[in-house]
Amino acid sequence: MFVFSGYDQEEILADRDLNGLLEHIDLIIAGPYRPELFCSRGLLASSNQRVMRLSDRMNDISSEELHDGERKIEAHIVDGEVRITGLVHPDKVKQLLGEDA
């Protein structure tokens, strides 16, 4: 399981209520999103975030790919509704949808 968290690594590890949950998580992107530190590549949304590997189940994804890999999105139209998944800047989504950025 892969999780984005708004909490810092230290906060996550210190929260005893999360102990049972953490054993089911493989990788966490820890830290709050900060727009002024936006990253345009990899899975970190902003440069203050850190990767926490909690198991070896996602070891086929290199640290380089997590930090600097190409971002991809998928767009699907379901029942007339556009559904976009992936990690991309919100302005790019607006641009794709033909809205003002």
C-alpha cells in the first residue's frame, strides 16, 4: 500500500495509534504539501516531503524514480464525468479541461 501523508516522518513514527496500520503500508510520502516548494517530477509534491519505505514490497521502484520519475496521469470519461488520476499540478488539470488556470 502506498500512502500520501500530510504528517512529517517524526510525527508518524511517534503516533502509537498508527502502529497497527503501519505494518500494512509499504511506502509513505511524508510531510505536508507546500505549494511554494512544488516539485514537477517524481512522487514528491513538494521538496519538503520525504519517502518512508516500510517494507521491501516496493523495492522495484528506485529512489531515483520516486524523486525524479516522469509524472503520468490517466483521464477517463465515465457516465459523462471526467476522472483524472495521477500526480500533476492543479493548473495542468485546469488546462487539460479547458478551464482558466
